[in-house]
Amino acid sequence: MPKKPGSRPAARDEKLSYLSRVFGLLQFLAERHDGGTRIPEICERMGVHRVTAHRLLRTLIALGYAEQAPDLSYRLGFEAWFLGFKATRQFVPNSIAAAMRRISEASEESVFLMRRAGNEGICIGEHQGTYPVRSTVMRVGVRRSLGIGGTGVAILAGLPPEEAERLILQNASDYARYAITADNVRKFVAEARDQGYAYSHGIVVAESRTLAVPLPLSQDGAAMMSMSIVTLESRLSGPRRATLVKLLQIEASSLCATRT
């Protein structure tokens, strides 16, 4: 029997649509990994029927990328961890990890690495300091729209102005959740460009403070990452703020010099 014209493109589009949903579910599981997620949440987030959600989950579970916990919630599986582990060296090279360690050891503070992903920033690396109070603002896996917090502001400050403005407009609706506006973010970015670092004063958590510098390590010199110290306001009194900023700037300059 001859095949109907256009049947192959239609079948290909259907496969691509299914793959897109599988990867969309994988990303949602990553966002909700700590507490897990359930079928109703998956249906609401992805706009699919329960039958479709179960089929997508069966695919991921069969491949080892998802698993069901004893409380019947769903989380990432071992294969997802292995994938991330193998990618770590690519996205957090030894040179950057060593720089973060040096900053942390010299300051006793926790140091974080954020990477741009479209209009968002994702925390992809950290080195915990010896100071006993840990950051609740930032940890590996945290994902925020660029402009929310000092780490994202630093990335925007390291981009060409027209690109930064495009991202600010794209993220404007997200800023309202943190009681800031696009104009506020423009001001934060301008200040970061002027002073050579970004400073965030409790936008996400009231008592936290962030100092961040862009890492313009891409071939065109644009900032794809930022390195930051997240600490308490009481830890930045006197000359200490300037000292911490200097630590960040020295390591950032050294990293950029080795890439040129």
C-alpha cells in the first residue's frame, strides 16, 4: 500500500513533540528534586493528561532518569546524576574550581558559580566556607531569571548593553515576585558596571548579601558566568566588603587572562 504524502514529516513531528515533553519533564523533575513531585503537579506544569504524564514517566523510569520514591513522589534517577557528574568538568573546569576554593579559604565565606542559560542563571558550582552560618539563598541547582540577585546582575553587567536590555525586558514580569522592577534592575546593572562588581542587598532573603563579578570567558568576551560570595550583612562591615570584592576581582582577572 503506498504511503500517504506527508506521513513521514508528520510522524517525525510527533516524535519530536514527544521528545520535547520527555526533556521538559526531566527538567521539571530537576527543579523539584529535593521534595519530589506528583502526577497532578506534572499535569498542571506541562499541560498534559494523567495518561500522558504516566507514559512520559514510564519512559524516564525505564531509562533510569527518574524513579518513584516510597512516598509515591517522583524524582530524578541515578542516570540523571551520572549525566550531570560527567558534565561537571566541562562546565566547572579545574581552574575555576581552584579559584573558588582560594577565595573561600581566604575569606571563610561560601563561593558560588552561576552560568547563563538563555534568560536565566543556574548555580552550577559552590565551595562552602568555614563560617558556620550557611547560605540559604544559593546552592547548586538554583535557577533564577537574570537580574534577580547579585549573581544574575553581574552576568547582565558583563553583556553588551543591547543584549542585557533585551533580557531585562524579557524577564520584567518575573521581577515583580521580588518587589523589584525592570528600572530597578537597570540601575543595579549600571552600578555594577561602574564599580566593577554587583552588590545585592536582600532581594531574595532579607538578611543575605551578595557580592558578584562577571566572568567574561566566552570567545566574544561576553559574560556567560559570574562568581559570587553570599554572606550576611554583619559580615560586610568596615573594610571587609572591599577586601572580599578584591578577592573576587583578582581571581576573575586571572581566569580571564589565562583564556586570552
